[in-house]
Amino acid sequence: MSQNLTITPARPATETVQWTKCPSCDAFLYLKRLEHNLKVCPECRYHFRLPAADRLAQLLDDGVLHELGQDVMPFDALSFVDSRSYADRLEQAQRKTGRRDAASYGRGTIGGLPVVIAVMDFAFMGGSMGGAVGEIITRSAEEALQTRTPLVIITASGGARMQEGCVSLMQLAKTSQALGRLKEAGVLSICVLTDPTFGGVTASYATLGDVLIAEAGALVGFAGPQIIEQTIRQRLPKGFQTAEFLLGHGMIDLVAQRENLRQTLTKMLRLHAEGPAAPLPAGRAAALITDPGQIARRPAWEVVKLARNIGRPTTLDYAGLIFDDFVELQGDRLYAESSSIVGGPASLAGHPVMLIGHQKGHSTSELVARNFGMPEPEGYRKALRLMRHAGRLGMPVITLVDTPGAFPGLGAEERGQAVAIAESIMEMARLTVPIVTVVTGEGGSGGALALAVGDRVLMLQNAYYSVISPEGCSVILWSNAASAPRAAEALRVRAPDLLELRIVDGVVPEPEGGAHTDQVTTAANLKEALVTTLNELMPIDPQTLLAARYQRFRCFGTPAAHPAPAMAGASAKEDD
Amino acid sequence: MDVSMLEFAGRAQDAFDAAHFKDSYRLAVEGLNGRADHPGLLAIAGRAAMELGLDEATTYLGRLVEQTPADATAWRDLGMARLNSADLGGAEQALRTAVQLDPGDSAMRVSLGHVAYLGGAADEADRQLSEAARMAPADVTALRSLSEMRRLKGRVQAAIDAADELVRRAPEDIAGTMSLAELNLTLGNYAESLACYRRLTELDTDQGHAGHIIHAMIEVEICRERWRRALDYAIIATTLDRHRLTTDLLAFVSNQLFGTGERPAPPRQEIESRLRARRSEHRRLHAEVLAGLGT
């Protein structure tokens, strides 16, 4: 049976003039204008649901799909009958939609980059997933695996198809294991969740993609809101299960407006394409300092104050100044989005990398919104998720550290702050891609180390890195907070001190007055350091890299293995 | 006319007919480079540009009507192209000219009616759509819009008249029947409303829609306070689902009949509001279908 995947209008608008009405705002709309607006109401921005053919037309280059799996047909394994037979219902749905079943797949390109794409059509029996839909999704994943081509799945479904009983239920396992293989093999998968996506589809392949994008306003969930209300006997909050709700609860990476979806996908595909084999081109900024003697020493307390300066560049500032096409991915996929840590793929001198860093702000409101750069467990779990993503897909990881510490709060403890940090530290040690860490501001204890188990750990000249804040140390050991400057000296928190102790491997120079006085120069210096370091690390094979990283952290505190710093005590004396 | 021009026009038209609008547009524009006033090429360039969503559509079609001022179709296309460019006044003027040139074309009147409505001329819209409906008995587009426009203007009885006519002409039209049911409910014509919902139980067999219809039927009975009948429907509704609205409805109707029981029920105002939202959701599902097909 052929399928209606016609992706150009069969009848020109000038032949039959058509009108429709927006169900949301009651505006009368000229259909052609609505189509040109990607079926988003120009008056109220209501997103009409799209048939599979329209989706493909909007997303694929020239709307061209080379359809595969045309032999996949639904069948009535149970001879199911409700008020009508399933066979009848299938036949009616096929007649109504011109489709074989609720999903199709094939090959195409988006922004010139090849993809295997599977798309669901809600108009066919509510997009429900029976054997045929499961088969299409599984085959699309297998095709992507076999050809090592990124997989894009567009979902729209009410869930598993009742009329196929447990055969339908088994599609959750069938599709999930196929996506699992894709992940193991390091082939990118992106799921685009459209309105509505529920039930067995959300509980399987729809939420297993490396990247989850939801269309603005889409309703996505496991159980439907009516069932939840019935069960808990409470009214649900406004906006419950919308794409925006899911984003706030850490379940998806980003929300895209329909008109931006193609561009977002293009960017994501480009950022996951293989980088050039050649070394990253170096710039002309100041070189990384590896000799502590070359660094002018400020009093430690002055450095602490510079590191905390509100004008100091943040991770998002560096994302804009150093990298191209940074796309922020959000959420821990478990509980919440924590904005104290940001991360996502980006391009560094033409090479895809995963950028992750603490995020503060330049104003009180920004700082409050970012919890002063003090992450809750969700932040670390998001970072870990992104690091694993990078590991699977072979992207070097760059972490920028700037935190007073992990957030000391009731909820953070309840949700396992310590566990989140510990897991991050351990997993970083085992990640099979190069990791470069740069302490850009405050390196506050475990909250900093959770992002700092790198092959190379660098530091900005006026950053500090410490096991405890100078104030905290002062209170505990000097019984007052006023001795914080002394504590800062004693803890040896400055870049040259830590270079001597081999805690850090290099120091990134800052402009004379500090990074905040010239963000552009600071960023150029940082970029130079990152390029130099990655050029050194990227040719190393993963096993050698892992062994070296293990040794790097293994030697600390081991007699003989950890050399005594040449200038120990000198700086403390200087500042007394 | 030279041969190459004819060839360009033929190839551009073939591409347009095959819905290859980019090719069609390119060929027509190439041809126009040779002869800028060629009406056939102007028409294809304009129409293809319109399909591609290009603003140039109004330029080519504007030039076309200068060449062929008596061509109603050219004026119609110009009107629709201007509408695409959000030029409502220009669209109305072009469509009005088209209708004057070809008063027998009902589709042009439908568009003129819509454009007039968008411009705030509800009476003019009503006139054009009524005339279009009279001229094309097999086409319910005009009646559907007419009914909606009248409803939006608060002329519910007139809206019912249009919806009634639509359903008479297209007895299997789900959206039309639903609209008629709702309009009758609004005006307190409960028996007529219920009859439409009963008809919908036969027409609207999509999965999950039966629940919407039975809830609407309960709403009708609540409105006319026929509690025993409402209870019957509420019991039927529980065979379809046990969602909160259904069980709340059962409790609410039971309480009306037998006095307050163990199961507390929401107040009537809340029940009515939730039933309205439920109807709205059902209407939305069918409006999505209409948007896919064109009304």
C-alpha cells in the first residue's frame, strides 16, 4: 500500500481557496497563510497538530524523504473486537489518513547533513503504537546504527495501542533496546516531542534520545492528566505536562518554537558531526603559563576578591566569546533543571566539544536566579549526563569551574548532594574522552572538584581553588571570620601556589586589572589555552588517557609521588 | 510570440501543475527576463511565488492585472496574494473587482466574505457568504463560516439557521453537527441539541470521542435539570472511562436526585465550567482535522 507522504501541496491554493478557523482564538485564517506560517496561528501562535507529511516537509531539505520500510503493515494479532473489529478500525484509519499506520521512516538531509528520520502521525488512531509503529522505530534505529547516521524521531502519540494487547506493550522493549544499541555505538539520536506524546511512547523511545527537544506548548507525559486527577483526587496545576513544565522539571533538553525547529536540529547535527582531523588552529593570544615563577603574586585575599568580582566573565560569557554555536541543554532527566550549572555542545575552533560550567551572573537578580553559582544535586546530575553524552559521542569535554561551593541546603541533602558530587568525580575519572578543566573564578571545594577531574586542570591567573572558603577556614581555625585573609594565605589557594603543588597544570594569564577589566582579552587567552591543551590531548588514545588521568590524581598525598613545592612557605612569609 | 517564450510558459506551467513550484517560479522569471509583460508567465510567476510564500507574488500578479484587467481569476489571485502579505485592504479591493467581473464564482465570494469579516464588515461578509452558499449547494464552506461568524457576533439563532442548512446539505459532517448541537444548547433548544449529539454518536467514531459526546449529553440534561436522564447518561459514561470528570458528574447528578451522599461532588458552577472546557477540547480535535483539509 502506498502512503500519503506527499510533501508538496497537491492542489495549488489558487485553484481551491480555503479557509479555516483557529480553535484557540477563533480567528478566521486563510489556509495558505497558515501553511506558510508552519501551521502556527499568526494571531495567537496556537500550534496546530501536524500530519507526518507536513513535518517532513518542514524539516527535511527540500522536503525530500527517501522512504524505507514500506513493507511494514499493521496486523490484527489478537483478532480484537470492541464495538467494532480492530481490522475495521485499521481500515477506516487507513482510508481517512492515506497511511499504512501511525509511523514512517526513511533517509533525508537536514541542513545538508544526512539523517535517518522517523515520524509519527497522530491522526492515525491517535498515533498509538502497535507492532507496525514499533517495527518502524526499531528499523529506523537499526538503519541509523548500520550506517552510523544520526537518528531523528518525531513523536506524537497517545501511547500503546490497546487493540494489540501485550504485543503492543512489547514494543516498548523492542524500541528501547534498539535505541540502547544506538547509544552504545555512539550514534546520535534526537527525539522531537510534539503534541501530544504520552504513555508507552514516552516510556520508551521518545525519552531515550541523546537530545530531547519538545515543541513549544506540546503536552508530554506518561499518564494522562485525567487519569492523574482521578487517582490523586487533586486539580493539576496550570501548565502541567506542557513542554515548558517538563523543561523546568529537568526532563527535556530544550523547547523549540516550530519556526526554529529545523534550525535547532541543523545546529545540533552540525555540533555532533565529526570534527576535522587536523589540529585546532592556534591564535595569537598570551600563552599558557606553566612556570610559577612567571606569575606576579598578589596577596591571596586580593586574589579571592578578584575571583569573586561580579564583572568577572561567566561560563555563558565564555560560551559566546570563545565558542561557536553553543546550544544549552538542560535538565538532569530525573528531577529538575538547575541553572547554577550550564552546558551543551559547542564548536571550539571548528571542533565539536561539550562545554560545561558553573554559572553565576553580573547582577543581584542574575545571581539569585543562578543560586550564586551554587549547584544543587540536579546541577551535578545534569553535568554528568552531558559528560556521558560527550563520552558516548566522542566529544572532548571542557569544564569551567566558578563556584563558592555546592549548595548547602535541606533539599540538596534530601536529594543526595554528596552522592551527586561523588558520582560526578568518579565518572569523570572514567570518561574516555579528553577533559580540560579551567578554574575561572572560585574553585570552592567538592562543588568545584565535581567538575574538575580533568586530564589537564588549568586556572585563570586570579582564580582561586580551595578545600574550604577562606571565611569558613577562618571561623573554624581562628574562631572568627576576620582572619579570612590569613586563612587564604595559609591554604595556598592562588594559581602559582597550586601550580607548584601540581594541583593545576597551567595558568591562563589575565589582563593587569583582572579578567573583569577586559573580558575579550581574557577569553582570547583562555581560548588559546584550550586549543593548545586539546591539541596535546586529542591524539592520545583513550586507554592511555584514562591511565594518565588516574595517575594524575593518584599521586596527590602519596609520599615520593607528590613532589614538594619548590617555593613552599615563601609566599606566606611574604604576606605576613 | 516567439517559440522560446511559448516553451518557457509551457514548461513553467507543467512544473506548476506538478506542484514543483520552485522550478515553475524559476522558469517563469527566466521567461519574464525576455518579455516582462507576458501575461501567462506573469500569472505563473505570481502563483508559484504565492505557493512559495514569496512577497514577489503581489508584484507579478499586480503586473498581470494591469495587462489583463478583465481577468477575474487574476484579480482573485492578486487578492489572495495580498492577503498572504497581510494587506487586508488591498486584498478586499482585488477580490471585490474579481467578484464584479465574475459574479457567478462562489469561491471568490467566500474569500471576499472572509476578507470583509476580517476587515470588520460583518454584514457585508454575511451577504457574500449567504450568496455563495446559495450559488453552490454542494459546498458547505460558506455555511460553516457563516454560522461561525454569526455565532461570534452573538446572532445565535441566525447561526443555527446556517448550521442547520449545512447539516441538511452534508448530513455526515461531524464539525457541522457538533456546531449545531452547541448552538442549540446555547439557545436552550435542549431537545434539538440532544438530537445532534445522538447523531454524533453515530458519526464521530474516533477513539476516545465517545466520552466527549456523552459528557455533552449529560451537560444538556443538567441544563434542563432532567436528573434521572442525566444519571442514565452518567452511568453510561462510567462504562467509557472512570476519569475524574466522569465520576464527579455521577456524584453530582446522584446528589441532585438522592440528596448529598458520601461522595462529595463539586459545585454546579465548577461542573459546568469543566463541561464547557471538555466541549471546547472536542471542538479543537475536529478543528485540527478541518485545518488539515481546509474547511
